[in-house]
Amino acid sequence: MDADSKLPAIAVCGPFGAVKEQSSGLYAQVLAENGFLTIAFDPSFTGESAGFPRYMASPDINTEDFQAAVDFLVTNDDVDAEKVGILGICGWGGMALNAASLDTRIKATITSTMYNMTRINAKGYFDEADSADARYEMKVMLNNQRTEDFKNGEYAMGGGVVDPLPDDAPFFVKDYYDYYKTERGYHKRSLNSNDGWTAIGTMSFISQPIIAYSDEIRSAVLIIHGEKAHSCYFSKYEFEKLTGDNKELMIIPDAVHTDLYDDMDIIPFDKIIEFYNTYL
């Protein structure tokens, strides 16, 4: 490390079901090359992070994961504790906003191709399962699975990205397959590249909404999404809730969801770096 003064720092995580060797590591590396001290981390119970049970998610614990990364950065001798930001990709974009609404040490937050994982779990894609009956049937299925898991003494796996890819798969499934199941993005520790979360791994998201107080975030926020991403509605909705003149929404023309995972010609790193330089 060649810095002769304390550095601004950024914690990076995502996508949901990925590992740090995938998208978050790429973002962290580029930011490090541009003068930031960065950390890309695996969430609790996944990748190289410890903890049992494995391959489980939690709105509470995963928000705490971001805060734990901030703990590490603000106490690091090489970091300016007043210049710490976070960046969340995909489902970790929602977690990043949740953390920003809670942790006043975070001075700037960027979300890229964001998902709100509580919304998707409770309402389905495009809110198509947003009814009490649909949620009830899902909860019956998941609780029956819990019983079977307890009887068997192990967790059934939910499966990662579908493989082989059906001919009639929706575009967004093909989009995920193209990243997680090919040389482009496959990693042996990635949940999405392999057996996925446990079958009940995201159950708690159904009744624990995140980002409840995003309208009270006083620090800077930049929300980035692809125009043609199936998930773009998450970012547009969450941006409308934000207040203050330090909030920005950037829509990338023609980009789909996974373009913002790794496409160096599409990820707006110039804007990302400018934003952090402005607010950190």
C-alpha cells in the first residue's frame, strides 16, 4: 500500500447468491485501482464466511453483514472513518439501502441492478403472487419442508440457476444462466452456480420487509439499473421513496440485469468513482 494518508473506503457485496470472486470482487478491484480502500465480502453462511446452518439468508443478519464490514473499515488505521461508503449489487443493493437507513457511519451508498429480496419473496416476480392466498400456500409448502428437514437431520437444497436451461425459460432466467452457469461467471463456491440456497433459506424474508425508513436516509445514494433489466422496477420504486438533493437514479440504456455484474463497457465506473469522490 503506497498511500501517504488515510483513504476513503468502500465495502462491496452481491449479487444475492454470489461470492466475492464474482461481481463484488470486480467492483472492489476497480475502485481500489482508483484510490479507495475496498473490501468485498461473502455474506454470513456463504462462500468462505463461517457459520451454520450454511446457505441461509436473513434480512437482519445480512444487513448486519454490511455493518460489520463498516465496523472493520472505520477502525482500520489506513481508513478515514468519516469517508466510508458501501456498494450493493442485485439483492445486496436492497441490503445496502437498508444498512444506509440504519448506519449513520455510511456516508455514500451505491446500488447496482438492485433487488428488494423481501418484496420478491413475499410477492413473486413483478408482484404476480401478491395475495394472501398465494403467500399462504407458499408458507404451507415451506413449513412442510422445515418439518422434513428436521426429520432428516439436514437441509434440502433449493437448487441454483436451472440447468440444463429449458427452451421456454423466461429471458431473465437465460440471463442468469449466461452468467452463473458458463465460464463467464461460474464459481465453485457460488450458490447460484451450484445447488443454491437451502429450500427454506430465504423464508424469513416473506414477513420481514427491509428499507422501511429509506426516506430518512440523509447520506448520498446513487441507484444504477439497466433499462431492459427485468428487475428495473425495484430501483425505480425505491428511488421514489428517497428524499434530499444528494440522491440520484441512473438508468443505463439497453442494459439487462447481469450486464451490470461484469460488463466493463456497461458498468458506469466513471460515474461511480465521481460519486464517491464527491461524497466521501
